[in-house]
Amino acid sequence: MNIHKIISILLITSFALSFAGCSSNTDNTTTTNTTSEAGTETSASTETTESAASSKGSEASKINEFFIKINYLEGFDTFELSSADLSGDTWADSFSTTTKGKDQSPQLSWAPVEGASSYVIYMLDQFGRDPTTYWKSNDVKETDLPSGWAPKSEYIGPVRHTDGFAHPYVIYVVALRQAVKEAPGDFYNVTFKFEDKRKTLNTDDNGKSGNIVAYGRIAGYYAGEENFSDPSEWVKWVTED
């Protein structure tokens, strides 16, 4: 074969191999860059998600703080109220109807209030414009109530709400000069304009005002697990005496 042809073939082959190598390197570089960009995008996406979650959590915290501070008896004298079932700002599981709970009214204690002959107890879920009453006991005479003191006709423990928030549950104990036949508010239901209705406690059954001597108030959050995944358990719970 002519030497010039051989040299030409070698040069062409060398050029082809060199071109192939360059192409391969370019692809690798492109892949590396693409991977790097994808990693950056993933990181940015993660940061955005975390930032959104943090923002949502912050907003939820602000919402909870707003609702838990609502005081429906502000303006009246106060007394100290305590509960062994409230740790910091969190209620014990036992007061709930979750699978961890016992559906027991929380333990409460307070010193007898001078001038009071009777007490009314409310436990309200204050998450929202109007509260839901989970506990309403009228004409209470004791001042040291153990866990589970309230009957089912007066107390129903909460479950975790589907909105995913930890709801603020607030207990009010109202000391009255004279007992009233029926404390205002709907048990286990939303009580619209509760602030207006609770004011009726300040008027006794004879129409005399100044019936509220003082009140105690404690508040905490609860966000338990869902309960009654088995419908038969729900039916059993509802129909039990």
C-alpha cells in the first residue's frame, strides 16, 4: 500500500478517535453539570419546602396563641385553679378519647371561694371564632375533683381534629353566689356568642345581678391521634352507659 495512503488512514483514524474522546468528555461534562444543576434544584426545592413548612408552623403557632389567649370572663375577679393533668401547656392523653386516652375529665383543684355557694365548670375548645363545649357541669359543690370526676352526660374528651392543629382547651371554673338552674351554653356543640351567654351567669334565677364572685382559668393544647378506626368500637363507646 502507498505510504501516503497509510499515513492518511492513520491520521484520519487518530482524528476520529480524538473526536470521539472529545465528544465523550463533552457528554461527561454535560452530565456532570446536569447532575450538579439537578442537585442544586433539589436542594433549592427542599429548602423551599422546609421554609414553607416552617412558615406554616409559625402561622399555626400564631393562630394557637391568639385563640388560647381569649378570655370569656375577663373583667371579673380571679382565683387560682390547677390541674395535675396539665403539664406546662400540654394536656395529658388521659383526658382525650384517642386510643391513648381514657375519656376522663381532668383533675381540678382550687381553694373554696369566699361568698360562693356553687361552681360551674366549662371546658372549651377555643380554636375558632366560636368555642365548642366539651365539659359543662352545673351546681358543683366540691373544690378538689379527681380525674374522671365528671359523668359522660357532662364530659366528652377531645380527639385530634382533621385540620392537624393542636387545639387550645381552656377550663373555666366560675364561682357563683347562688346556683343557677341551667348554665348557659350547649354541651358538646359549638356555642355561638358564648361571651354573651356566659354573662347570664352573673344574674341569678331571681334576676339579681352580681352573681359571679370570681373565676379560675387554665389552658393548654392537645393534639392526639385519631380514634375509633374500628366502627364497632365507636358504636360501643357511644352506647355505653
